[in-house]
Amino acid sequence: MAIKRNVLGIREIDCSEGLNTEEYNQVDPNILNCFPRRQYPVDLFQWKEKIRVLSPVYRRSREVGRDQRKQVRELSEQGLLFFSRRQIDAYTECVACDLNAALDDPNLTWDEKAGVFICELSRRQAAFFTHPMPEELESLRTAIGSMCVYLIEDTRRMSKIVHDVHCDLSEDRHNVNASLIALAVYMEMNKGSISMEILENAALGFFVYDIGMTKVSPMLLAKDSLLRGNGARYVNIRSRDLRFLPDST
């Protein structure tokens, strides 16, 4: 495979033996709508059929002008715009803003779609916990509804989400991880008798169960030692175990 550099500093790919769609995938116009207008998250290539070459048209993180934005849009609508799957993480992060588009995107595997759901659910859950307002709750409910459609079609897909949960057990992921594991347990316990409406309501409950913790002082959340007061003590608050124990003093 012949490779040469152009003025953008990106490889020009000779695909005379055929375009490898496992390495380079089309960018659908609906997905393009998810990209930031001023800077695209991935390198973009134009497919030139006559010479069977992928030619670079944009290098990621560069400023996008009006003319280039128009060019990229036209290439996408013609089915001639591609990106490298080596940059799939950046691509996935962008498409998470539109879960329905992500579900319909043939460029994403089921594993990657599970990651999209977790990323977006985490963002919307955090937004609701920060500002517990009706519009934030509705945004979270919408994302949960999209995920439930994905799961109700094939409950085995929950295993992909659980696998992703266990890949990242960091404290930042605690809330969304706990919500997803609770949902996985619920689905396993009610296997074969789950309706869409019940699943959505149960999932929403799992995602808002911990909202009371948002009213706890950050100083208490950051404290590693046991807390004392009013004749009682309780274990580290960050463990979410708020059982009061008799004071030994």
C-alpha cells in the first residue's frame, strides 16, 4: 500500500486493491451534525473513486472555515467522507450527544454503543444531580428511554454494558456504575417478563436513587476517617454506607 504525505501532514492512502472498511468508515450526515462546528474531532478523508485513493481534507482540531464546512457536508451527503477507526474514541465521544444517531450508526460495534450509552448517561445524570430541575430530569429520562429500547430488543446486550462498567471502577463513575449494575440485576431477576414501560420506570429510579448525596457537604465527602457527632458515629460517607453505629466513647 503506497503512502505519501500532503500539506495537511496526513497520510494519503492508496486503496487500489479495495477500500478497507474495517479501518476507514463513512461519516453519515446525521453524525456530522454531532461534530463541533469549529473543530472536528477526527481526521477526515475524501474517497476519490477514479484513482481509488483516500485523500485528506481535514486534520483534527484545526479551525474549520465556512467553505471547508460546506465541502465536508457535501462529501458526507455524497457518501465520500471517511474517518480512520484509529480515532474511534474521539468519534464515539461526539456521537454520544445524539443517542438515536449513535444507535443507527453502522460504524459502531455493539461494544462501542454500550460505551456511548454509559458516557452520555453519566453526563446527563451528573447534570441532573448538579441542577435537579425538570428539564434536566427529562433529558436523563430521554437517554434512559433510548437505552431501554436498545436493551428490550435483546436483553443479552446488557452484558456489554456490565463489561464496560467493570472496566472502569473509578470514583467518578460510581453513580452511573451503581445505577447500571442495579438495572442489570433487576433485568436478570425479571428475565422474560419485562415490559418497556416498567423497565423505563425502574431504570429511572436506579439513576436518581443517589441524588440525596448531592446535598452532602463536599468537605464530608472528602473525609477519609470516621465521622462522629451527637453520641453516634458512622463509617466513611464516601462508601455510601450510612448505618449509624453506637458510639464507643
